[in-house]
Amino acid sequence: MSVTAQSVWNNCLEFIKDNIQPQAYKTWFEPIKAVKLTDKSLSIQVPSKFFYEWLEEHYVKILKVALTKELGETAKLVYIIKMENTYGNKQPFTERIPSSNRSAVKAQDVDIPLNNKNPELRNPFIIPGIRNVKIESQLNPNYSFENFLEGDSNRLARSAGLAVASKPGGTSFNPLLIFGGVGLGKTHLAHAIGVDIKDKYPEKTVLYISAEKFTQQYIDSVKKNNRNDFIHFYQIIDVLIIDDVQFLSGKSGTQDVFFHIFNHLHQNGKQVILTSDKAPVDMQDIEQRLLSRFKWGLSAELQSPDFETRVSILKNKLYRDGVEMPEEIIEYVAKNIKSNIRELEGAIISLIAQSSFNKKEITIDLAKQVVEKFVKNTKREVSIDYIQKVVSDYFQMDIDTLQSKTRKRHIVQARQLAMFFAKKLTKASLASIGSQIGKRDHATVLHACKTVDNLTSTDKQFRKYVEDLSKKLSV
Ligand code: ADP
Ligand code: MG
């Protein structure tokens, strides 16, 4: 067999996989692509500058050992940082670009006066007529880092947030995009970063705003014919936090204006923090040029917290509210409400309320009643494991076969159906569906969903599969 970039890299991966945590392997090594092998030098493509820095900081030793094993003492590793092309530039990759000119935007691409020295500043947060140039940050001081408890599910996002807070605009996490499902702490973390920055740098102008409100303000500004004032207002912010950017999907006017604001802030070393309920690859109806901006910095996911983290979040909440509750009950609630921290807190609050209104003692029975209501009222999300089990049972194969690398048509179809239902019935990202169903990438999952859509409308037998499975999977 000839030695290729791919074969060398595969061997390295095998070695690395055996020597680090599976989660770390998945996060930091699976996304890497081997690109080129020249003599003793292997080029690998990494998704971002942050990624490269993280590898250098944490994995340089193991990379060196692995590569030396393959290519000998003179082995060299070259990183290629993938940059999204923005202006139809066909060149797919760019070598490391120094951060000072990382921004590909030139002033003439922006159609608004960037250095508008006009001091008259219209603040969309205040009623016209009242002159007030001081910008209120709109932050909620109760959402702090201190009460944002750390766990495996949020470690990366939380530490990236802390890094940004200690050096706003000065890290490569710009923008910092925090994404994850409903009630997992995106808003809390976004505020915490802002609150911490205000604390450390009182002179900085920090602004928190939901994408919805931002859109509303923009629409108003167009109506009132002061779009430029709106833009100018946002361009003087030092730290701009926009919550729930998925709300911008389909709103091309607002996206356009945000694009200009973003470029201006980024070019001037200002920090942008975004949250979204989806990973950038899964966002729909957001312009490519904006999506590519989102990927410049770091995208950090908030996942569902594990049991220990759920228990500590509950205990922390009870402690802050000055309520005591038997350990057994806390654990019962944490065991039964898993996928949403807001619901977890909701259950505890209603438990406290029930007991104090009805003068009942907080017992495990009462906890059961309350939790039951919560679990029943919230539509249960099926898990990807469950979907794989149902699909493989239906086709009478085992899950290993479903996940295998075979190209046999009926197995491929079963796998594509599992991916299709995972996309339809869970909030998991394409990438995470792919990695759970036979370690495929997000493009494979996307392709599977399209294939299932096509076959459903053209193939009667296949449509029957989809209908049967839909019934079996409906919860
Ligand atoms: P999202 O914006 O992702 O929907 P929120 O930020 O509104 O979620 O969080 C929902 C609730 O859960 C909030 O009350 C928040 O304080 C709480 N919460 C989320 N994550 C944590 C955490 N790690 N520690 C403590 N409380 C948390
Ligand atoms: Mg939120």
C-alpha cells in the first residue's frame, strides 16, 4: 500500500485514540482532515484558529510522538486553518493569517460611513427627545459566573466565556458563539460574560440584546428613516451580546445590517458574543457570509447536564433561596428531569410552592406528583439510541450492522432512515447525529435526509417504511 497523507494520518489517529479520552478525541481529532504529504511533512486542516491553538497547547506532545512513529525523527506537522471564503474567492484554504489582518472585509465593502464623527447619537433604547448617551448594558446581574455551575456539559463554553471576559476582543474566540438546546443556560452564560466584563472593565460599553429586539429596532429605524443612526449606535459598542441569533433566519434585511455592524466591530477589535439554539452548520436561512463570520471564532456547545451537575444546580438554587430539602428528594427530581435546566428549576420551585401553600411536608410522594406533571407536560424527546433501536428492529438487523461501513443497499437505507428520524425528532445537530450513527460526518447526515425525502416521494415501498417507522417512533 502506498503511503498517503490519509494513511499516515489514519495511523496517527489510531495511536492518539488509544491514548486520550474518547470525548477529547471526538472533539479535537475527528474534525481534522489530512490534506497533503510532502516528504516528511504532513499537512492537516483544522476548522479554526482556536482549534489550532488548542491542539498546540494540549496535544502537541502526542501529535509529535504519533507523527514521529510514522515519518521518523524529521517529521513535520503543518496546520492549515480552514477559512470560509466570503467574496467568491475560489481558493479553498488559506494558511494561517495573522489576527491583525484576519478580517477579509475592506472598508469599501461597507456602505455606511464608518468614521462618522457626528457625535449626535440616537440610542434606540431611549425614547426620542430624552438625550442620554450613556448606554445601559441591559444585563441581568443575577446571571453571574458564580452561579453558573460547571460540569462536563458546559466546561468548554464556560471556560471560553471566562477567557473572553478577561480579555474582551483580545482572544481568538471572536465571535464567541454559544449554542445548545432550550433551557441549557445560553442566556445565563451570555449575561455572565457581560456582567464579568462590566466588573473588570467598567469603562467598556457592553450591550446585551435579544436578536428579536434587535430586529424590531432595525425595522423601526427603517420606518423612521434613521437606519444609519441605528447602525452607528451599534458600532460604538465594545462588547455586543446578541441572544438567540437563530431568530434572524429568513430576515435578510436585519442580517445585512448585522453583517455590517459585525464587520465593523470585529475589525476594530471589539468583542461579539452570540447565542443560538443550533450549531452554525444547522442554521437555516442565514446568509452564507454571516454563517462564515460566526465560524471565525469559537462555537461552543452547551449540552444536557449530567446527573451530578443537575444535583449541584438544584442544591445551589435551594441554598440561594434559603430552602432546605431532603437529599433524597433533590436526587429524585434530578434523576427524572434531564434535558432542560429551566424545567429542573421549575419543578423545584413548584415543589416548594406546593408544600408551602398546602402546608404539606415535602415528601417523595409530593415530589413524584410534581415531577410527573412536568414530565408529562413537556413533550418527551426520543433519543438517537432509541431511534436506532427501533429502526434496526424494524429491519431485523442489529445496531452494529446498522452502523457498519457496508454499502449494502438495505443497510444503507436503514441507516439513512435512522439519520432522517434523528434529525426530525431530536434537536441534535447534524454533526452529532452523524457521530452517534456510525461515526459519519454532518454532510452524510444531510445527504441521508435528502435521500429519504426523495425516496419517500418516488418509491412506494420506501414510503411505507417511513410511515411504519413514524408510527413506531411517535411518543
Ligand atoms: P437558554 O437561554 O439556553 O434557553 P437559560 O440561560 O435561560 O437557557 O437557562 C435556563 C435556566 O437554567 C436559568 O434559570 C439559568 O439560570 C439556569 N441554568 C442554566 N445553566 C445553569 C448552570 N450551569 N448553573 C446554574 N443554573 C443554570
Ligand atoms: Mg435563552
